[in-house]
Amino acid sequence: MKGYTPQTGDVILLWWKDWRKLVSSLIHILFGIKDPPAHVQIVIDKDRDLSACTKGVALVPRKHTLEEARKYMIARNIKMSQPHRQQKLRKISRKYLGKPYDFYIYLIWFLQVSIVFTPFFWLIFLPLRKWLKKRERRSYACAELTSEVFAPLDILFGIDDHRYVAPSDIHQIIKACTDWKIVYEKRPSKD
């Protein structure tokens, strides 16, 4: 990554390769979003990022994550260049470390999509909804984590409920807001 110097608070959006590209394809088919990012994480220091992965919320080595990506984009909010905001972000992120991954978000998405195609799923969906909301408050998917961590810093706008944020929502906010700029982008030679 020539020319890129990591800064605490940078956001990395990733598009996976191999079989994980299937997730992006399904989102495109079901929701009409063309080539959506599949994962988002926050730069914390020189070579580690805060990420919600299947093992839970952790600081992950950036190099390994980027090697697994088909393409990725790194964005920076101009407000995050202030040292006091970076310190606040590091402090906020510590309280999330070790929290479990939100596997339930996939169940919610499945049920919501199923309702469109099979109205019978309303009978399953409504009773589960209350229980799922309780479970979600204690676990995080990548975009939920990013949204909630940034909330006290006032740099991600337009998110009403952190539990229903997807990486594509964060991507759209970054592209639409003038406070954000793309500082690095890696695209595959053949997509």
C-alpha cells in the first residue's frame, strides 16, 4: 500500500474473494445493491483493526485481512485527524473487545427475505423478533460495531438503529458525505 499511512479511525471496506463472494452476489440479487462490500472494520493502530468476526470482536492484523480481500477501500473522516478524537475512539473500542459475533443478524435477514416470498414466515418472525432483539444488544456484526463505535464521535450520519446497519450502508454514507475521503483503493485486475 504505497502512499497510505494508517490513521486511527480510518474505515476499511472489504469485498471478499473465493466462495465468500457469494454473499455479495446474494445481496445483489435480493436487494438490488450492485457489488456491495461484505465487511467493514476500523483502523486502531499501525497494523491492527477493530473487527467483528466469527470469533467475536477483536483487534485483527490488517495485513492478513487485506490479503483475503478481492478488493478494498480505505476511507478517512477529516474530523478523525484530531488527536483527542483518536484517543476517544481507542478508549471506546476497548469496551467492545471480546463481545460475541452477531450470528442472529443472518437469521433476521433470512426471515425478512422469506416473508417477501412466503407469507407463512410471519408466524415464525413475529415471536422471534423480541428474543432476537435482546440477543443482538449483546453481540455485534461488523457494520453494527462500526456504527456504534463511531456514534459518540458524530462522524456517521443517517443511522437510526445500529442493529440494522450493513456494510453497504456505511459505504453509501462514506460516498455521500463530504467529511469522508477515499485515501486508498485496491481493485482487482479482473472483477
